[in-house]
Amino acid sequence: MAGRLPENFHEAVAGLRGDIATSRPKLASRQSSQKALEALVPAIPELVGGSADLTGSNLTLVKGMGAVTPGSYGGRYIHWGVREHGMAAAMNGMALHGGIIPYSGTFFVFTDYMRPAIRLAALMRQRVIHVLTHDSIGLGEDGPTHQPVEHLASLRAMPNVFMFRPGDALETAECWELAIRRNDGPSLLALSRQALPAMRGDAGENRSARGGYVLAEADGARSATLIATGSEVAIAMAAREALQADGIPTAVVSLPCWELFALQDESYRADVLGNVLRVGVEAASGFGWERWLGPDGIFIGMSGFGASAPFEELYRYFGITADAIAAAVKRRLG
Amino acid sequence: MAAIDALNADNPALVAQAEILARPVTKERRMADAIRALAIDAVEAAKSGHPGMPMGMADVATVLWSRFLKFDAADPRWADRDRFVLSAGHGSMLLYALLHLTGQAGMGIEELKKFRQLHSPAAGHPEFGEHPGIETTSGPLGQGIATAVGMALAERMLAARFGKSLVDHRTWVIASDGDLMEGISHEAGSLAGHLKLDRLTVLWDDNAISIDGDTSVSTSEDVLKRFAAYGWAVRRVDGHDHAAIAAALSMAMRSKKPTMIACRTIIGFGAPTKPRAATDRHWVPWRRRRPRRRSAGTMARSRSPKASRPIGPLPARAANPPGAPG
């Protein structure tokens, strides 16, 4: 009831991060989230999960949790039904009641249905966690009704919300740890449907805790910095490889949580972002990116709604590819 | 006074109010009257706020807080306390008056005098964190009732883990017509009924008044039938009859389902000339009514009695008397 985490919490997350750093799995971040939950749920009795009728897609259920059913409340998993708004508000009530750390699952696009309750969680500084999968055009064939575009920007605009968008399995575990440790506000995890390659093999430090960091430094004096989140970090890494092969030393910054990054001291942020050409890469609206890119930066992302097609084709169609990034950098650098 | 008497004769709500006020004064009635007086004074001092709802629900809230609600005024965060959620957060003075009258620290008369002022715990709407007796921020209608469903579910889940000796409390909600119009109330009601959250009780301030006028301008559903269909136990009471209210709350304590109690009330109850005269008491203090956009003649409309509202002493709603303050 006191809201303190169990003493073995640190060991559970350290073990999880170590495993991922060793195995370096290529997983959709929604799968990485499930992997994280498999470690966290047994370690934290207060953790109670659920989904708005998308359990198999959100991957929010861990074996052995048991479901809450009418009149029987011993389980740790709630089938909320297709009631995102009610779910998010009831989770606020569970957190306010005390003794429970609630997490939910739904598609990222349906945060539109949850927004008033997320806003109250932020206002009341309550620890609720939302697992928001299918977080971009990367969900593919379901099309523009289900493809979030403006949601990252709009939720980043909401005070006291931590909007996480991890880029691989290790970052997903790190962001989950940060969400659970955070006891003064809601955390949202935007996760991919599509598989993402592992980017890092270091597990010693939770690097997502600073919100953003240099994932790959340039070989030589930086000519450009590519700044990406989530599923676009791997695309930025591929662009870096192409640019460096053409003699353009390029760094890649992963920026899984803007709010945490904004809390870092200015010199850290300046070092990470660099003072050469900055290119933002995110399969979403560019609204707000000027904050990191400055007036002379380039944004590679979405300028309107998505479309229905296999996701690889959509990334090509909307020009969010390593080739497009490399070409834009070269054009600018002459 | 002749003018007021003439007005009374034209206004069935005032006739009903006069009948209720003529009943013998009890200790509980005096507490309810104190709530009403505090709501009037605070809203008048702040020159903004909503006195009508606290005045209408003062009797229900008094019975709940004095006979049923489990709490410790000296330890408002006691883990096994009942949760009280004022979903109708615009009536915040109801909650502040209750915290004050039950002697809770941090809600003294000086705080009430600063109703709606900067750094006051008595903010415009109840704000979580401003006072330990405020269980949740409320005001965006519908949020409170859905938040309360989560509280009631959390209680059941923790009771299943730790047993009745540690976790054994209830969740009480005061909700307005607006709370039940918002879509989220449908989701929350459906969920609570499905999960059989029998420790949850919603006291609906069934005053049939909304900002735009009588609720009949925008809704004609049978709320109790709706909640019964969700699997709730439902009851309708005269929200100014303390014995009837207590009987309904006792029923809620025994129910194996979540309970919805429609409390038929007169908004602004107790005011000498204002109750139910028009909608604006719900919206602004009496001396700062918003300008009329239409003439009294066009606002007035006949309303037929509703078969679904059988409460004895309360009249069917009547048209605004032409020329009455509106």
C-alpha cells in the first residue's frame, strides 16, 4: 500500500537487461515488452495488467497472472473489453486506491479514446502505465484509421506524461523499468508491431534514463547527427552506415523519452545533439521536432495520414528509409 | 413578501420545498442546512461556483457521512477507509463542507473563506493532493464514476489477497445528470455490473436540471433501467427524506450488485425564491447570473409529468413562471 517497490526489483531488472544484452533478440517492441513483463510481473506483486480486448496483439498477459472474473478477484489480469476510456479512468482509481500498479494495453491510436483519463493521471501524478502497441504506419495493412500520426506529438504536449518509444529489446526493458520506478505520473510506452533488430549489447547502465543518448558516435568529426526514436532508430543506423561509407561521419542518437531528455543539463543535451546538421527521423508528425532540430534541421517522417499496405512498402512510399535519409543529408551538405 | 408568496403559488418546486421545510427539524437536517449555508456563502464570496448541487444533495450527503461512510477524520488516509468520490465535482463545496463539518484538519473556516482562491485547498473543483480527504480530482463529468469503479475493483482485488480483516471497505459516489450523460459512464457502469462490484454505490443527484435547461431538452432515457440492464441494483428515493435515504443506503450495503440510487432532489433546495425556478443556480452564483439570451417567454415551455418519476411530494416540473428570475 505504501507504493514502495520490492527489494528484489533491482535484481529482476538487472537480470532482464543482462539476458537481452547477451541474446540480442530481434523482436517487435511489443514482444520485448512481454519479455520484460515476464520478468517484472513475478517480481512485483502490485503489478496488475489488462487490455482493452487486444491481449493477443498487445502481448500484455504473462503466464500465471490469472484473470479477474465476476465475483472472483484473485487474478492479476483484467479483460477490460472494448472500453479504453473506462479502462484508463478505472486504472486511475486503482492507483489512487493504493496497493496496485496498473498497466493496460491497447493500440496507440486509441489513446484518443483515453485522453481525458490520461490527462487526469498526469494532473494527479498517478503511477499508471499504458502499453500502446501498433505505434505507427509500421502496423501496415490496417491502414490510416489505425495508424497513429499525431499521437506522439500530442501526448508529448501533455504536462507530466512520460512518452516512451523504445528502439529495441534492451531499450524496451529500460523504459519499462523507468515506468515502474516513476511514482509521480503516468508513463506511456509506444511499441511496434514490426520486428526491430537489437542495437546494443551493453546492459550495465540504463541509458534510456537520460531520455536520449549517442547510440553510435561518428567515425571521425561529426558531419551530421541522426536523431530517431523507436522503430526508426534501426533505419537511422542503416543510413549512418551508408553515409559513413561515402565519407560523411555520422552519429545516431536514440531519443526514447523526450521528457527525460529535457530534464538533463544543457551541456549533456548539446553534446548528444551535436552542433552539425541534425536530422530527425520518426514515422509520425514532425510537430515539435524543431525543439531538437533547430531551425536548420531536417525532419524525415509523416506529413499526413498513412495508408493501407504492407509496412515495408509504406516506409518506402512515405520516404522514411535509409536511402532517403542519406540522400537528404548529402543534398544539404552539398 | 406578498410577491414571494405569489411566486410560490406558481412554482410547484417551492410548494414541495415548503412542505419539506415544515417537517420537524432534526440534528441531521441542521447539518444539511449547515452544508447549504456554507455552499451559499462560499460561492457568493468567490463570486463563482455552483451552489445548487450542494444544496440539493446536502440531505443525501449528510445521511451518508453521518450514518454509513467509514472514515477517520483524524486519519483521512487510513488505508481501510471507505472512498467517497464527488463525481459531480462542480459541486465541490459539498465535499469541502463535509470535510469541514466532520472536523478534518486543513479545511477550517479560513480555508472555506478562500474557496476558489490561489493556493486554497478548496479549489474550484476538488483537486487530488490539495487535502487528504479528497480522493480524486473530479469535474470533467463521468471521470469520477469511472475512477470509482477502479477503486471498488482495487478493494475487491486486495481483499482477495489480504483478507477481510485488512481490506473491507466500500466506494460511494455522488454523480450528477451530466456524469451519466457522458459516454464514459456507460463504459464504467457496464464494467462494474459485469464484475459484480457490490461494494460500489452511486448516488445520483436526480434533479433533472442541466445547464441548457431541464434535462428533457437532451435526454429521455430511463437511467435506472439502463443500470439495471448492466447488472446493477437500482432504487429511487426522495433525496430530501432522510429515512428513505437511509433505507436505500442500507439496501446498498446488503446488495450483491453495484447499486445506483436515484435521489430525486430539488436543485438549490432551501433558497426562499430560487429552487428550480430556472437552471442558472446550477451555473453561477445568484447575483452574477449570465445574461439571458432569450426572453422569458421563449424559455418557458410546458412540461408534462413523467410517469417514470413517481416520488410522492415532488411535483412534476413546471414551466418557469413568466418574469421569474431565470
